[in-house]
Amino acid sequence: MGSGGLIVMDDTSCMVDVARFFMEFCRDESCGKCIPCRAGTVQMHDILLKITRGEAEPSDLELLEQLSRLLQETSLCGLGQTAPNPVVSTLRYFRDEYVAHIVDKRCPAGVCTMAAVPAGAEQRAPA
């Protein structure tokens, strides 16, 4: 990450969770001097966490893309400018996994625990 390295994964890796993991790292490593990085990495991590829990809405994807551009264009250092790269890459190449988490409330790799009730399932009141 950030060093031109290559990470190889198979179909047992959830790309949304991988993006969340890298964003968590960037959030923790932010020095906090500039607001885009300090606040943006926190917001992006929170959105990714919502997605992995099955609590996100389709509009969260657009917000994630907007925040990615904001960080890339306005952060003062290389960490903030490159922090969104894993999110941007996974959205570009594995968007279907994000959609499965948000719309279908399922993780294709079976990694994420989905808290939300799947679409079409009825919630019943306790007897």
C-alpha cells in the first residue's frame, strides 16, 4: 500500500472488508494536521463499516466516492492523498461486492457479518 506493492488474494477475501482494513490503518496513522485527512478517513471508515455490517444505503456509495475525491485533491500529505486508493480500486474492480453488501445484505466471500434483515424477510414481533 503506497509503495507500489502488489497484494494477491483469492475469492475468500471480501474486497469491502479489505478496503475497510486499509482505511482503518490510514485513519489511525493520520497526523491530524489537515481536516480532509483527519475527518475524511474517519468518515470513510465509518461508511465502510456500515457496508460490512449490512447497514448502508445505496447513497453511501456516492458519498464514499465524493469523500475519496475530496481526500485525494485536498489533503496536504501523501498519506491523505493516497488513503482513498484501496477504496477507489475496489469500487472500480469489485463494485458488485459493494452492491451485494448494500442491496442484497450479503457478503459474497462470507467474511462480513450482516446485521440487517435481508430484503423481503419479515420481522416478527416477539410472542
